[in-house]
Amino acid sequence: MSRFKKLSHTLWHCQYHIVWTPKYRLRILEGAVGQEVSSCIRAFSEQKQCEIIELNVQKEHVHIVAMIPPKLSVSDYMRLIKGRTAIRVINLS
């Protein structure tokens, strides 16, 4: 099995290490909120055919190592993940 993936006209291996924090670096990503963030990231990544290699949700920041296909920009991926996850976490409260 190759480490490369295929699209119609490309052979790719795009891995990104992404880190982000909540506003003011508040320690809110623990307990049920942290679990919801983790499950949202996995679900929304699967919808966009992105593979999560590693995911670590800590109290004040999130680490993701993801394989994002070249047809999807990293900024579009992050807008989707952060925006939808924030909406789900707000509704959780």
C-alpha cells in the first residue's frame, strides 16, 4: 500500500500539522466540550474526504495532523472545521 493517494489527474501526499486556540486561550476544551470538539472534527473531516492522522484536544489548544486533498485548500478546511465546531459547542452549552 502506497503512502500516496490518487485523484483523477494527481498523485498526492499533503500532510499538515495545524494548531489553534480558543479566543484569549481560555481553558474550555475539557470534559464534554473537548469530546464534542474531537467528534466534530472527525465527522466534518470525513465529510470532506480528509484523513485525520493525529488529533489531540488539550485544555487550551487543539493539534491536528491531517491529510487534506489538493482540491481543498487548508484555509477552506479550517473555516469549515472551526466554524461548524463552534456552532455545535455553543449549542451544547
